[in-house]
Amino acid sequence: MLRAGVIGCGYWGPNIIRNLDALPEVDLIYIADLNQDQLTKQQALYPHVKTTTNYQDIIQDPSIDIVLIVTPVNTHYHFAKEALANGKHVFIEKPLTNSVKSSAELCKLAESKNLTLMVGHTFVYTSAVRKMKEIIDSGEIGKIQYISSHRLNMGLYQKDINVLWDLAPHDLSIVDYLINGQITKVEAFGQRDINPQLEDTAYLNLTYSTGEKVYIMNSWLYPEKVRKMAVIGTKGMMIYDDMEPEKKIKVFLKHVDCSQDDHGAVSYHYANEKEYTPQLVLKEALHVELSHFADCVLNKKEPLSSGNKGLNVVKVLEESDLLLRGNSE
């Protein structure tokens, strides 16, 4: 049994707590938060769990094996560094930290102490994204040419990070999972329509060493909730719509080729074989993710969303910040 403590039970924390408490290999011991009202709610749901307003009760308890950090981004580094320094395995909500320097330091610290550091890139653990990876790797839709992703909604506005830091980690972790390559070029554009200090709509364009292009749009200022991704390949295409309750993926075995005759005339040839919706075994991704974390700790495995994967995401976000300073309107 792994003895666990959770730091933070605000917006996302209760979901972590609910799934963690259901894992047979984990014994949830502590929940920490500065908000006593939030702690009281959790205490009513989980009377067997201790609550505290002092996170040090978790960090300093030698019996705690794993610490899960579900707090604002600007606190991640502080909490995670203390937990790792005290010999705890750490799960930390996305993004890993708010800078490349601090993210890299956590990765090195975890490695030096032979501890598991995992980032909450939850979408990588969804049945839909796993199925997309399976289809891509099978070669059914050919080589990926580009991926476009739209993650839009009305809010929720964050106080300390812009829309890319809030939403893009989801898109970046998904495309990192789907594409076997390194990012060679980052372009970012954004605007600040509500808060003059933070971008609430932004566009992120990526080029990979293997030739793929990725186009990401994130916004807190949009009338509908959109969570949609298109994967375009040389032999077929996929649409992933996370707002669909069951049929989240559609595969279109259609593509277009062009040829040029001896006189330079170009003609286009369209292939449209079939389209279908793959069957998915739908499971709560957060439960799969936390079970994976426990398995990695118990069996000394490298997490699918390791600290280094989280560091790669932060590198893109930090570079995008520098670009936005010059490109925001």
C-alpha cells in the first residue's frame, strides 16, 4: 500500500481525491488546504482521512510515500521541491511549473533521489487519445501532415497565467504523444481583450523535426465549449471531438494527390474510401492516470507523462511567452 497525501482541494483537487481514494493500492491519509471550508467538505465525504491547513504535516510525515500537488501553478515548484527533498514520490498537476529552470531542477532532483515525478497530462490517458495513437502507429492514415486543435470556452479566467499556460498543456501533451519527433520551431500570437496583462486568446504553431505541423488555438473568450482536434495524414484523416459523449473519434479514409503532366498542367486526384467510428472502451481518464502513477511508483517504471515530458511542455510555453511579448495586440 502506498500512503498518500494531497495538497490542494479547490477546483480540481476533489476529483483527484475521489479517484485516489478508490485505488486499492493507495491509502489516502492526508488532505491539506488553506481553505477550511473546502477541508470540511472533504472530511464529510472521507471521514477516514486527516485534514490540515499546514501542508508540512504531509511533507514531514515519514510514513507518506506519495504526494499529489493540486494547487496554483506558481506554487508547484515550492511544494514539489520540498516533497522530493523529503523522499516523496510526486504527482503534480499540469503544467509542471511556471519556468523551464524550475521544471528542470525538479526533474534532476527526482532523478538524483530515484523518485517518480509525474505530471497530470490527463488527456494522454483517455481511451480516445490512446485509440488515435493506435490508428496512427498502424499506418492506416499514412504519415501525419498536420494536426489542428481548438480548445475554447467562456473562461475560466486565471489570475496568474495566460490562456496558453492554462489550456495548451492539454494540446501539447496530446501531440507529443501522437508525434515521434522534436519541436524545431515555435510561433505564437495572442491578444488581451479583457485583462490587459494576460492573453485570453492565443494561437500556437509548431514545426516538428519529422515534418509535421501543429496549429493550436486556445481561448477563454468564446461562446461555446470546444474541444476538437483534427489529424490529417497522407492516406486518411481523423476528427477527435471530446465534447461527444461516446463517438469521440471519426476516421475518414480520404485523401488528395496531385500530379503534373509533361506540359506542367496539374491535376488532382481524390480518394474517398470510407469513414467509420472506432469503438472505445470509455474509462475515467483520471482514474487510469492515477492508477498508472501508483504502478510506476510500486514497480519503478517511467511514467507516460514523466517530469521530463512535463519539462518539454514548459519549454514550449516559456518560448511562447517571449514571442507573445512581441506579437500580442
